[in-house]
Amino acid sequence: MTTTTWLIILLVLSVVANVALTAQLTARRRTRPTLLRATTVTDSPQTLRELESTRLELDQARRAADHAAGLVQGRDLELGRVRGLLAQAQAQAADAAAAVEEALGLRKEREELLARLRELEEEVRRRSRERDDAQTQALARIHELERRLADAEDRAEAPLGPEPVSPAIPRQLPVGRDTTADSSVDGADLGPVVVRAASARGDRARHDGEHRRDAVLLRFAEEIPAPTLLSAVAAGSPRGRWSQSAADRACRSLATQVGRYGEGLGRALYGPDGDDGALGALLRTALQGVAHSMRLVTRGEGPGGEADDAAIEVALTGLLTRLGDGREREHLAFGVGDGALLRLRDGEWSAVFTPGDSAPHRTLRLPADAARVGWERLTTLPGDVLAVCSPPMAELLLRDDAGPWFAARWAGRQPYLTSFLSEVNVPVRSTGGDRSVVCLWDFGDAREARSATP
């Protein structure tokens, strides 16, 4: 039990004792007068004894009264002490209540401090992450600058010399009825797929005043259900009078034929039950349509009024690429002749497709050999670069001295159109034929493509 409970018990006991003492004294006082009145004062011995007895009783009553008075005084003192203890208990209770309130306030303040501490810890972690990210970016930037510096040093000592700042400038304009621009360039950034195309007149043709005989094409094949890019390189024969017109007609007609058979090509390429036999038949039909369109260029110029196939011979290489984000991108390479599809991976060039798998097949040309089209499915990984090349450009990229030079400039970055044309036109001795190429960068997803440097 608490101190307050004990104090209350003592107070009750004191009150009960005082009430009992008061009742006893009151009874004696009432009895004494009766005895006195009933007693007749005489001088007899009996009376004297009674008187003496009465005196004794009176003395006893007086002593009892004095004792009662002492008890009352003690009760008063006890009551005062009890009141003091009660006041002290009340003061202690008030202090305890104040202490409890103060403890609650301290607990609330502690909780607020803990919440603030957690906020500060989260802020410290966030700033640590920002610092680590900034440090990582700074290190990556340093490594990039070091790589560029090393590339610049290598270029300064490379057999191809420093990077050109503009395309080579021809000394004279070509002559003839089938002339076209000395060079052409095209390109687009299609989210995760970046593509550049360029065709430049070869050194020998510039020296002899002949025209460029190659053509390149980039088209979005909207007739195929899945988003698909068509890339094509057509290399005209050096002996053909109308080879440039034929190359340009071959590229444009190929886009038309892909659109005409787009739905069937889409099913054969991307459908769950894609049939290689149906795909090969569609490609042969499309290339025969291209051949028919090419023959319209020289209709009536051959013996007996027929088309002159020798004047329009073209080697054609095409590539259908599925667009959109993807860790493995699907492609279909096809063509007729000695063109090539190269892949740049881990800094090394390799031939992944040639329309002819033997020397006789590499001599095939459109329009005569349209039915002998070769084709192959392939996939690329993020970071790969594909190059659809004319024969002179493929030879240049596979050379031990020139291939690393191009790889250093085209790996992991998308150049500006003018830079790309300048690099295709780099002044290095080659076979002298036209240089035509379509380069396709696969970044996997669009975010990686945006982070690449031009």
C-alpha cells in the first residue's frame, strides 16, 4: 500500500479512539452528581468512608480527564502530523504528475529527435549516392577523355593520317548522259537504331572524269506490320553505260517491291510460324520485279529493240531490320552479287553475309540473275554495328591498316552526317571503285542511343 493509504488509516484510528474516550468521560460525569445527590453527608464512619471513596473516584476521574486531555492533545498532534504527511503526499503527487508530464514531453522530444535523426541519415545516404554517382560519372568522363586522347595519338601515327574534316573535293565534273552527284549522304536516329548511309565516287572515276555508279537507299517499310527499316546498296558495273541509273532504279524498285509484299514478308519474318521457303519465294519474286523495272531503263536499246542487260548490271545488297527496343535485334540480309554485310563487334570487323558463297556466285548481277538471290537471317546485340557495303568499301573495312581506323570512329557512337561522309571519303589508296555503305548502330534501347556522343 502507498503512503497516502497508511496516513488515511492512522487518521481513522485516531478519530475512533477520541470518540471512545469522549463517551467514557461523559458517562462518568453523569453518574457523579447522582451519587452525590443520593448521598447524605453525615459524620458517621460509613459516611466518611463513602466520602473518602468519592474523593478517590474524583481523583481517578481527574486523572482520567487529564489522561483524556493528553490523549486529545496527542490526537491533535497526530492529526497535525497526519495533515503534514498528507500535504507532503499531495505535494509529492503533484511533483510526480509534473514529472510524468515532463517525462511525456521528453519522450515526445526524443521521438522528434529520432525522426530528425532518421531524416538526416537518409539525407546523408542520398548525398553519398549523389557523390558516388558524380564520382562514377567523373571517372567515366576521365576514361572517355583518356580514350579520346589515345585515339587522337593513334590517329596521328596511323597509316591513314589525321581524321579528315571534309569530303575529298573532285578536280573535275563527270561527263556523260548518266551522271549524278559526286557524293550523297543520308541518315536518321530511330530511337535505339541509328543509321547512316553514304556513297562517294571512287578515286579512279574522279581521275578519269567518270560518274559515280553506286546508289544507297534508306526507307521505312511501313507495309510490314512490325516497324522495319530497309537499307540497300546497289553497285553498278564499271562497264555499264547506264549503271548509275540502273543502281538508283534498283534501290527505288526494291522499296516498292518490299511494300507490295510487305504483309507476306512480315508473316515470314516475324510470325510464329515463319516459313523459310515462303520467305525465299517472296524474295525471288521481289527481286524479279526489281529486274523488270531495271530493264525499263534501256528498253529499246538492245539488239532487236530489247533491253540491254550489259548496260545496267548491278550488284544489290539489302537489309531488313526490326526496329524498337530489344536485347537481340532481328535482321534479314539478302542480295545478288559481290556486296557484303560486315559486323563490328569488340573492335573487330567480320563478314557475316555475302550474297554469293563462292566465286561464281559473286559474279552474278541483276537483272539477269534475279532468281538466284541469296539471303540469311541474323541477330545483333547492343553495341554491334552492321555495315552494308559495296565491294570496294568492304575491302577497305577488312584491311589490317584501315579497318581499325574506321572501327575507332564508329564503335559506340553515331557520327554527324558530314562526319560520316568525310570518314567514308578518307584519302587512302584503295582499289579506286566507288565507296558506298549503310552503317547501322544497334544500341539495344533508346536511352542508350541518346547517351551516345555524335
